[in-house]
Amino acid sequence: MIAAPEQFSDHIASIKSGFILLQIGIGAGVIDGSLGIIRIANVVNAEVNSYLDDSYDSLKAALDEAWQTTERLADLAWNNTPDNLATLKLRAAAAELTLAAAQSAALHAGAKGYLMRSPANAASAKPCSSPSLPPALKTRAKKSRRWKRHKG
């Protein structure tokens, strides 16, 4: 037994932030794979790819920043002082970054990125098929409002 029935609510509250932070790792894996595709595509197409909105460097910087925030929030969760609102915001930001990186990988790869066997094609489908990323975008506002009302 993980928790007695009367302790269940407190137990869930104590682990919720940690579980949400674990989901960020799923997106980080997709982002890292997308960065690899972008790096390879830029060997041949760097000049034309420089006109795209999201570059390797900007996506990498955003990923590094997300990891730093994840580490800070993980420390808070580990010490039983989670920042649930910041954790939800980070999860939503990670989902948006994952979608942007996957789309950018397909754009950087060019026409080859849309071939069925292309890693860029697979990378662009992963964020939508991953069960934890799209719901983050849909439920962020709802849960954020609930936490703000509860804390406020």
C-alpha cells in the first residue's frame, strides 16, 4: 500500500509535481532528436535554413533553459516544497517547444523531411502521438486557474 485512504490526497499532492517534471523528459528527447536532424540538415542547407524562424542555436538555448528550470523545480519537489503553478507552466512550455522543434526539423530537412522514411517525418509526428504533450497544452489554463484560486 502506497498510502492509507486518509493519507491519499496528501500523498498525491506530494508526488504530483515530480510526475509532471518527469514528463518534460519525453519532450526533451524529441527536442534532442530534432536538434540532431537540424544539425545534419544544416551541413548541406545552412544558408537557406538560416531564414527559418527557429534555428539550432535558438532551440538548443530554449532546451538548456528548460532543463535549468526543471532542475530548480525538481529540487523544490524533492524537498517537499513544489511550485505547482511554475511546474505546469514549464510543462506547457516544454510541450510547445517540442512541437516547434519537431516542425523546425521537418522544415530544415526540406522536401526530404516529408518522406516516410525520413527521421524528420517521424520527429514531427512524435509530439502529437506522445500521450503527455498535447494534453499539457489543453489543460494548462484550467489547472493554472485552479491553483491560483486555491492559493489566492
